[in-house]
Amino acid sequence: MGLRDKLREVISTNDSPKKIAVSFAVGVFIGMSPLLGLHTALAIGAAWLFRTNKFVTIVAVRFKSMDCCSDLHLFNMDRYETSRR
């Protein structure tokens, strides 16, 4: 079994749409927490606890973390620009 087959096995899911939606919702919820260094560990733990799809949960955490961090970066840049005036 090659790397491509293992990756395909992880990505492919036979879960119901409801379970995928719950997995994504759990990931977004964890992604909004202020514990930036623990998002992935919390996502894996929550996915195991709620018996949801770990891959979808981690993708949602990463999706939300990137969204949040880019907003913080833009806020800080705006603050920096206004303080230089």
C-alpha cells in the first residue's frame, strides 16, 4: 500500500452528510478558541469523543484558524498604519 493509497483512504469518507456537518461544526468551534497551539490536539480529541470524522474536523480547524489569523494580521496592520500618521 503506497502513500497515495493511504492518503486516498484518509480523505475518502463513507459518512453521512449529517456526520460530516457535525465534524465540520466541531472543527470550526474549536478553531474559534483562543488556544492557538492546541487546536489540532483538541480537534483530534473532540473527534474521538464525539465519534466524528477526524480529517474533516482538522480541516475545519485549519480553515477557521487561517481565517482568524488573517483577520488579526489585518487588524494589527491597520493599527500600525494609523499609529504612523
